[in-house]
Amino acid sequence: ILYLRLLEGDRSVQTEIVDNWLMRIVELARFYKDTPVVMEDVIQEGNMGLWLALEQLPSDLKEEQVDSYLLNCVRDAREITGEADREESVVAKAALLYSAREHLAKENGEVPSLRRLSEFTHISAEEIEDIFALMKNQEN
């Protein structure tokens, strides 16, 4: 039912979908446990892929296709960000933070705190501060 609401344009269900997917992303991340990557990074990449997929959901997708579409996007995110250099990774995280901040602000009627953004995106508060500082420097 959440997918149907999302397809009908109800963006308020995105948070619930992301929450429901968290354990699934953790399970997918376990496939990389024998590789030289940090598990938290793999989970972050999966979350980024999920958020971006939810933001760019094709309009012609049917409800029964959404789960497979999201799963493919989460898996693709690992391949894309796993091969990306640091700059591309920071850009992807900045996009995720921007989308998450807008979503949370719309949902709660106020700009989310650093702690809330960290909880929501699973990116450390220190890294968020660094990314925001880089974004601010780019504006100047």
C-alpha cells in the first residue's frame, strides 16, 4: 500500500519506506563482508541509492514493479559508489543530504537538526558537517 501511495504522488511515505528497507539493506550489505570495505559505507551507499530511486521513481512503474526497481537501484548504488572516487562520493552524499533535509523539513515543518539528519541518512554528524562546509565553500 505504501508503494501505491508513493506512485500516486504521496511523498510523505518515503520515510516509512526507507525505514522498512533498512534491515533489507543491511542484509544486502552482508554480501560485501569479505571485501575491504566498511560495512557502514555499504549501508550508506544502499540508503543513498534507495533515496535517489524514490526521488526519481519512473512515472510508468506499476505497484508490483516498485520493489524490484528499488532493489536494483540499491544494488546499483553499491557498484556505482563502490567504484567512485572520493569527489563523486561526496557529491552523492551531498545530494542525499539535500533531499533528506528537504523531505524532513516538509514533513516536520522545520529544518532538521544535524543529529536528525545523521539518524535519517546514517551519515555521521562529523561527516555531514564536513560536507556542508564543502558545499558552503563552493557557494563562495
